[in-house]
Amino acid sequence: MKITIYHNPKCSKSRETLALIREAGVEPEIVEYLKYPLSIEVIKKLIDESGLSVREAIRTDVEAYQQITAETSETEIIELIAQYPNLLNRPFVSGEKGTKLCRPPELVKTLL
């Protein structure tokens, strides 16, 4: 089983999600998206496959969020995520059974 976690090791929810994946006997591919920012194409794919809107996939408690207004388009928000990766909520997990924003972490069990 191939699973990829878009991981922030400083985030407790991301660490909990990673632990649940490993407890299931799976060693995931770990993408530290803050160290290695995602391309616009990957960001779009994660959000599209998760079934979320772009606005549902972002964090509102980071400085970059202040640049977003009601008039900001989804394309512009995705460009901001590419520029400010901490704007993307986490952890996203992708695998054969789909892609989810795993908040709460237990949501990852539906992908295992």
C-alpha cells in the first residue's frame, strides 16, 4: 500500500496522523511541504482529490491569510499557498483509497 503524508513535524495533528499510519503497519512517503514547497499542480490535485474547496483547505491563523479577501479567486489562493506553504492546512494524506485532510487524525484510517 502506497500512502503519502504531506507532513509538518511541528504540528501535533500531523504527528498523530503519521503515528496512526505507522501503527497500521504502513511506512508512508513523507513530504515535508514546509521544507520543500509544493507546486501549484500538486496543491490543486490534493485539494481537488480531497473534495474540499480551496478556502476549506487553508489555515486562517497564519499571517499570509490576511492577504485573502472575499474577492480573492481560488487560483490566487493556490498561488499564495505555493508562495506561503504554511497557509495549507495539514496533514493531507493521499493513497489508493483517496486523499483527505486528516483533521481529526483518525480520518486517516479510512485511507488504510
